[in-house]
Amino acid sequence: MHNYRITKYNPKNRDSDGRYMLDEWTCTSEVGDVFNGVEFKREEYFEVEAKYVSAVLEFLRSESISRLRVVDLETRFTKDYLSEKENEWLVSDTFHDMKLNEDQSLDFLQIETVIQMNLRGFISCRLEINETFGLRFGWDYYMYVCCLNPNSDAVERINETGLFVENSDVVYNMKRCDFYLQTCSLDEDGNSLVEEEILLKEMTREKIRQGLGLSQEHTGNHSFEITKENSSIFKGKVEFDFPKHEYYLYCDKIYI
């Protein structure tokens, strides 16, 4: 597998340890701030975001991939974020129409919308398929692509847009991970606290897929809440006290 970091940050501006030395915007909330004597405007944000979307589609076309699966979806705060007044300029009609689920298959138009929602901070998820292509988003407008057969022409076309495609060293293996069972309780402020964490030595990605009814195109390496409905994945080997505790299956990625 080949791994790339795709960003708007010119690698020439990094020091010997890889730290970026220039002061640049890293999120939408900084619109109106001044960077290097220039005000960061909404128009610039949308222009750069469009390049990120185009970069992903360029990779997909070069790999002859027409769709991706939603993995590790997090939407707990999406509704609130979409309704906040300060976010009005970032909300597209398609965001309200997009009903996302774990393992959902997305076509190009849907992929474009999901990328936008990730970059604007409304949702969090990865987009992957068949352990042959992976897309994830990091902090500060970093984006990572993992693919089987990189196309040098595609990389060059992305670089020509003003983005920078670099080989990435910090990546995880989609096929390797450790699973943990977390037992949680709520504190007086309603925050979930982990009371106990147990390594599930016999848990596998295939058991996850089968237990949750996921497709074989799903990588099965995500974290999720354990409920009465899906607890059968443990086949009675674990006792749950749902009225008293919350339970989560945490997937710890193996980085290479």
C-alpha cells in the first residue's frame, strides 16, 4: 500500500523535524483573521476545499474506484453544529439531505458531500473500501490517502492545483488492529468515564462484520457503542449491565 499526505502546506516551509514554520489558517473558524498580512476570506476557504475534493476524486479515478464505504462514522453533534448561526455560511442544502450510516456505500456526488462535511467539522468518518483505498482526515486541514496503485500522473495533476502530495510515514495498517471492551459510567456532569478496559484477544474484524451485519467491503476496524441490540456479537461470553453502564468496543489501530 502507498500512503500520502495531501495538504495546502508547502513542504519547503517545514523545518528539519517536519514542523510547519509559516502561520496559516487551519480551520473555518479563522475566517476574518489575518495571516501574513492577508485576511482569510470565505472565498479562499471554498477555493481550497474544492481542491481537496478534486484531489480525492482524482485518486479514485486513477484507481478505477467508483464508490467508497463510510467507516467509523461520528454524527453525535452534527445536528447541533448545522443549526448554529455562526455556521450558516458553511451549511449546504445537501448536508441536511444526507442521511449517513455506518457501511453506507457512496457514489462520487455523495463522496464530495461527505468530504465537505468532514473538512467543515460537521461529521467525522473515514472512507474506505475492500482494504484497497482509504481516506481519512486529520487536524489542521491534513488529509491522508492510502491506495494500492498510485498513478504518478494523478499526483502531478493534484500538485498542479496548488496542493502538495507527500509520502506519509505515519499511517495505520487497515488489516491490523487490537480491540478493547470499555466499561463506562457517567459522572455528575454527564461525561462518560472509562472504568475498565479489557483487551479482546479473540475479536477479529470478520467477527465485527458478521456481528454488525456489515458488508465485506467494510474494513471492520472501527469503534462503536455496544447496545442490547448488537451485544450478541459476544455470543454470551460477556455479561453486560446496561442500566448501570455504557459499553464501547474500541479499535486501536496498528501504526506502521
